[in-house]
Amino acid sequence: METVSRHYRIPLPALAAATLALVMVALAFVFFVAPNDAVLGFSQRIFYFHVSIAFTAYACFGAGAWKALRHLWKRDPRADLESYVAVHQGVIFGVLVLITGSIWAKYTWGHWWVWSEDELVLFLVLFLFYAAYFMLRFSVDPGPQRANFSAVYALFGVVLVPVSFLAIRLAKTFLHPVIFTRHGANIGGWMLVTYCLTQPAVLLLAYTLYRVELAGKSIDARLRELRLA
Amino acid sequence: MTYAADVGALARKDLLLELRARDTLPAMLLFVVATFVVFHFALPAHSSQLAASGLLWVAILFTALLGLGRAFVPEREQRVLDGLVLAPCDRSAIWLAKSIATLAFLGAAELVALPVFALFFHGIGGATVAGVVLADLGICAVGTFLGAMAVVTRARDLLLPLLFLPLAIPIVVGGVGATVAGSPGRYLAFLALYDALFGVLCWASFEYVVTE
Amino acid sequence: MTTAEKYVTAAYCVIFAVVLVYVVLIALKLNRLEREVQALERREPKPAEDERETISVG
């Protein structure tokens, strides 16, 4: 296995510090600057991070698929590991979406789970799908075959996201005749500013974790090399 | 040899094997009928027809899984796949031929299963049949692809349902929609879209499953 | 504290806890790996030389 690690322009400690600062500022905005929503009141503050995390999870799955494509197409030796780490991040953020969405559902409808929330159901499907990704990956010995299997499966994932979303929307018409609506909250002013802060903060957090995890993996590879030597 | 001839030869090999050994099809038939009987007892006495329609799709999915799990077993046992990969044909032909063979088994099982369902529960409309046909295409395309991956892993039979079921959720949605909805057109279109998208994806990427 | 405030706080605490646990786990792993690599690197030259000697003799 090649242990070439990419050289990044921004050093990891600086990245971590920037992430911490941005997340703090975003949190301060969420709790002290953003006004209460006219309909949802205080509870809408969950959404700033909930939506940001959901978008970040999609971005991670997308990045994983992009790296998978790089592996299959260009035979980039680092792409397999990067794809795996990106998908791994996506699953962690996906679980956070499920937890925060569940808390919001409990507050709004009194149940920990509602099938009428498209996004929650989609993340449940994606969670099952990507959990199987790990099962697949750890059921094959490390090597080119495992890299290929993981890459192909990650590509299936990005096709599954829109198809599942469409399916869940379609299913509603026969599963839930009564549709809950979220009262299209008009987002503007300080709410928009807050969201524009939380979204990059969470994306940056995901990127930092991705870099840290990759650093760990490259040390791991180096260790294996030293042991073999 | 042309692509079509390759696919035809490979699919014929699978069908001939099944005719001689009769491994898969009887098992699928028995399984699907047994499932219907279990469903009869699982449904409460006065449950709606809709519930039975939903269960039809569960039965189809699990019957397909039974067949798909067997699809690449002969290849593994005789190490045929290594030879096929070395043969001077396009690798996607292997997938296409195997999909056609599993489609034939699943179709044959459904030829019996659908009338039995109508006998046990309630009649089946044309939209349901169209839905079943379209769903079969998707099930066999994706299932065969995943089966080829699962068969070389350590977990083998355990892995295929885990890989396949999340991907099959859209098929179930389209199928159940075509069965129970008043205007099944959009659900059938959705199934066709699924088949086209995943069919192309499987066809384009199968090469990476069998080569390094 | 109103119910809404409780739920929002709970949600953010959960996010924080999950990220914290994840970071701590990675940090612990990184630390362990770093130590092992250093230990191996310090030990490495000697056995390598011994090996080369035995090969050249045999």
C-alpha cells in the first residue's frame, strides 16, 4: 500500500483553531443574535445546526463519491482512503442529523420519530446504506479489490440520494394522506446571517475532522511499513 | 464474437445449469408460496386489502433475494469467474447475462406466485403486473451486481441483504404505489427511471468488481 | 427554562458531545500511533543491520 500523503497548504493546527473560532461565533449567533421565529419560536434555533449538518453530510457523501471516481478513473493511490474517510464523516454527521431531527420531532409532535419528515427518513435510508458500506469494506481484505468495491458502492450512494428522496416524496401520497407542513418560515435578516455562519462553520469542522482522520491513517500506514521493514 | 452473442452464450449457460441441477427455481417457488401462507396468519382477520398488497412486494423482494444469493455460487465453487474475466469479452457482458438469467428465474417464480396471490388474497390489476415487470428489471440489475461483490467477501450470504435492501426501498415505493394508487402512471415512470439509472451505473462499473 | 429552550439546549449538547467524543477518540488514537512510530523508529536501525550482516555471511 502506498503511504504517500498529500501536502496541504493550511497546516492542521491553524485549521483546527479557525474551526473552533468559527463554531464559537456561530453558536453565539444562534443563541444570542438570531431572533425568535414568529411561528416556531425558540425551537427553530435547532435548525441552524440541524440543516447545516445535513448539508455537510451530503457534502461528505459527495466528496466520498468524487474520491471514489478519482480512484476508479485516475487510479489516484490516495483516493481510496480519502473516499473512505469522507464517507465515515458523512455517517457521523448523518447520525447527528437523525438525533437532532428526532429531538425536534419530539418537541413539535410529541414523538421521537415521525415518518412524515422527508429528510429524517432519507437520512435513515442513507444510514442503513452506508452502514452496509462499512460491512462490505471490512469483509474484504485490504487491497485493490477492496478499494474497487468501496468506490463502486460509494458511487451507488450518490445516485441513491436523489432517487430515495424522490421515492420518499412519492410514498407520502399513499402513506400519509395528511401532510404536516413546516409553515414556510420566512428566513431573512439576522436569521439568514446566522445560517450563513453556521453552514461554513460545520463544513469547516467536517473538513478539519477529515484532515485529522487522514493524518491518523497515514501514521497508521507508516507504522505498518516500519513493522514490515 | 459480438457483445450480444457473448451475453446470449453466458445467459444460456446459466439457464442450462439450472435446467440440469434445478437448484434455485423450486426453492424460490416454495419460498414465495410459504411466505404467502405466513402472511395470511400474520395479517389480522379484518385487515385491509392494502396491507396484503404491501406484503406482496415484501414477498417478491425476499424471493428475489433468495435467488440472487445463489446467482454467483456456481461461479465461486468452480472458480469460473477468473476464466470469464480472462476471456476476450467485455466484462459487463458477464453482469448482463447473469441479470438476464436471474430475471428469468424471478419471472418464472412470479408466473406462479401472482396467480397464487390472487387465489389467496385478492385479484391483481394490470398496473400491478406492469409494476412487477419493471421492478424485476431493477431488482435483477442491482441485485446481480451486489451479488457479484458479496460472493467474494468473507461475510458472503450475510452481506447481500444488507447491501441490497437500502437500495431496494425505492423499488418497493414504486411497486406498492403502482399497486394501490388510483393513477399508477407516475409510480411506473419512477420504476422505469430507477431501472434506467441503476442499469447504466451497474453496466458501466461492473468491470471494477471483477478486475483489480 | 421553557420546554423549547430545554429541547434546543439538549440538541446542541448532543451535537457537542458526539463531536467531542469523536475528537477525543481520534486524539487518543493519534497519540498511541505517534508513540508506537517513535518507538519503532528508535529501534529500527539495529535489527536492520544485523539482518544485512547475516545475509552477507550466509
